[in-house]
Amino acid sequence: MKVGFVNIFGKPNAGKSTLLNALIGEKMAIVSPKVQTTRHRIKAFLNKENEYQIIFSDTPGIIEPKYKLHEKMMKAVKGSLEDADVALLLVDVKENWHEVDEIFNSLRLKVPAIVVTTKIDTAKPGKIEEAKTFFSTKPYCKEWLGISVTKELNLDTLLQNILRYLPKGEPFYNEDDLTDLPTKFFMGEMVREKIFQLYGDEIPYHTTVLINEYKEKESLVKIQADIIVQRETQKAIVIGEGGKMIKQLGTLAREDMEKFIGQKVFLQLFVKVKDKWRDNELKLKEYGYNG
């Protein structure tokens, strides 16, 4: 059977997480219109019995680091280069292609790369052909493909193209598994996704989530999480007047959690202030950013 690692790279707005979820058929990575939503490397497995096991990796969007948090995110990107069998290089059809080309060149890939131009359903006439012409000549590009996740255009073609480059071998993971990450990780991500959805531009980037308790009881799962912010003013915004905002946040996150684990969830959220946590090495390790 075909077995291998396929790592997804691109700038923060390229739609990496959306593509990962579409290929797996499950919500494995949180999605937000805001950039830098993905902070960790997320592995997700696509299995077809006796035919293939594809280990997809969604990595943080490639950025210029401004904080230690960003440095940890970029280490996750570099680390994923080491075990790749195939690279998917994602570029939004409306992106500045010359900037993206510089980024793709800087990766210095040693494996076959498929350049995937996303959101082609939004492209102006002639733009898709221009993208194909531009990227197909690049030395890192083994082949080019345009897709649209929302319109489900060329996703099957992309999967078949990936399989052509994968080696034969034995599965690395149990064929019933979807990921190697613990359930607690996804619970924290679901809270963080709702923070991106509900709050303005500043709050999501100054916030992280720490799951302190995950207890399975007979009738439900009890989850307690801390929402970490940098300033008291941010804490007040997250809580909202009379606790309105954090109550809404908790309700939305709990609904997603219950769908994910198929059980009732009792969710407790607390907001804690940790000054400059994004630049604190010890705090970053405590919050799961090991780099």
C-alpha cells in the first residue's frame, strides 16, 4: 500500500486548515478568516484499507517572527520539512505570487512539491492560467493544480496526484486513528477558535488556552480550561459585561466539543492574566508551545 507524509505549507491566508479538513472529511484544524490561526503542527491521517495511509501535516502559516511564540511556530514549520515525502505548497489565487515564490524557494525542498492554487472559484478570467504559467516553471514545482475547497473542485485530482509520489510501505499508525494528538489538544483548539470568531483583531493574538482538567464521568465529560491573556483590559473584554461574552464563548465551544467526542460536556472557563506570555520561554512550554 502507499504510505507517506504530506506536509502543507503556505502563507497564513492560503487556506491550509480548510483543505486539511476537506481531505480528511473531519474537522481536524480550527478555521478562521483571521491569519495565524494555526499555531501547532497538526497531523491527520487519511486511510483507505489496503490502499493507502496518508499522514497530512497542517503547519502554521509562514511569517516573519516577532515574538518567541512566532519562533516556536516557525520551528514547527522547519521540523515538518524533515519527514515529508511530498509537499503541498498552497497559494491563494489573489496572493502576490512573487512574494510567495520567494517563500517557497526559501524552503529548499528536497521532496516533490505540488503547487496548489486555492480559491480558484473567486478568480478573474485568465488568472488561473496565469498562476499555472507562473508556478509551473519554478524549480521546486513538480506539478501545478488549481482547486476550490468550497466548490469541491479538483480535490479528488489532488489526492490522486499525491498518491503518485508516495512510496509503498506498512502503515505508521493504526488505520482507525485520525491523529496522534490527544483529545485535550482539540478541546483547547475549539475554545481558541471561538475566541477568533467572537472577538476583535487584538484579542485572539494575545490569547491562548490551557486545558487543566479533562475527566470522563458516567454521563458527561468535565473540562476546565484557562484562557490566558496579557492584560487586565483584555480579561475584561473576554469576560464581557455581566459575563455575557464568556458565556457565549463557552456555549459555542461546548457544542463543538460534544460533536467531536460524541458525549455531553460540562465546560468551565476561567480567564487569567499572564504578562507578556508570548515572549516567556517557560510559559510557552507550559502552554504546549515546545517548538
